[in-house]
Amino acid sequence: MRTTTKSSTRSTKASNATSRVTSRSATVEDAVSILTDDHDKVKKLFKQFEKHCKADNTEAKVETANMICMELTVHAMAEEEIFYPAARMAIKDDDLLNEAEVEHDSAKELIAQIQFMESDNPMYDAKVTVLGEYIDHHITEEEEEMFPKVRKAKVDLEELGEQLMMRKEELMAEIMSANGQINIEVLKQHALDAVSKKH
Ligand SMILES: [Fe+2]
Ligand SMILES: [Fe+2]
């Protein structure tokens, strides 16, 4: 669905001979669309987690929780390193950005706890479920407040999108093993680093 928006944006810009977008790769996607796609993906994963819990499928449940932690780790790092600093400069709303970063910190605490917890711990499901609730709230704030403000501001979202994609790919390559499986030890290390670096 976003592909339509993206291509229409691109074709509008393509008609402008001075547009930098025309010289970029055809796969360029704007930063807000990339982040919103990530949000949709992780929301689906939380729904799957709930389904696996109800079905009492421990293996699928843990696998999904690890995917949630991986997706959120990569997404939060890319946002904090690339998108938030650009948004902070562009929209001049420090309160909004500060709140978003505090929300990331709460999520990171839970992600670290989940990563270091045995899946048969009676609190495991609750931790993941509450993480889902935090993330739901955070996503709503980003999509309804921050992203519209950034879209209105003078930000080169395609340029930012390229930077986001590059960083995400780099992080994915670090966390995923060659066989396409999540490298849990690397993910745990990221969780520890994230908690120790919190704001
Ligand atoms: Fe986000
Ligand atoms: Fe965020």
C-alpha cells in the first residue's frame, strides 16, 4: 500500500530535473515509510506471540519473542542513531523526542529481561505482553504526532531512508547468523549495551 505513495512521490520528484532522488537507486524508500513498515511488522509479531501462548506452543512462542526482540533492537537503534537526531533538528520539539527516548529506555529494560529469562518463568509471557502494550503506545505517538511533524518539516526523507536502510542492514548482518537464524548471544549483548547506555 505504501509502495503507491512511494512511487507517486518518486514520480513527482522525477519530473523535477534538480531532484536528487532521480539519481538514486530505484529501491530508495522514505524514512517514515520504512519505520512504519517496521511498526506493522512488529505488531504482527506480537499478535503471533499471543496466538502461540494460547496454543501453548512454547517453541514457537520463544522463537517469536526472539524475533520481536531482534526487530525492536534494530529498529530502536536505527531510530536513535539516525531518525531521532534529524527529527529533533527539524521539528524543534524536544519534549516529544525526549519522551520517545524515555519510552525506548523502558522497552529496552523489558527486552533485556526477556532475553535473559528462561521461557518457563511464569513472568515470561507477561513481560512480552507488556512490552507489546508499551510498543503499541509508542508506535501510536510516533505515527500520530512525530511522523506527521517530520513530514511537514524540511527533511530529506529519502536521504534519511537510505541511511536507515544501510544501518538496519548492518545491524541485521551482525545479529543474524549465516544460516538465517538469530544469533541469540549477539542479541543479548545488544540488550546489555542498550540498557547500560540508556538516557
Ligand atoms: Fe518506531
Ligand atoms: Fe521509537
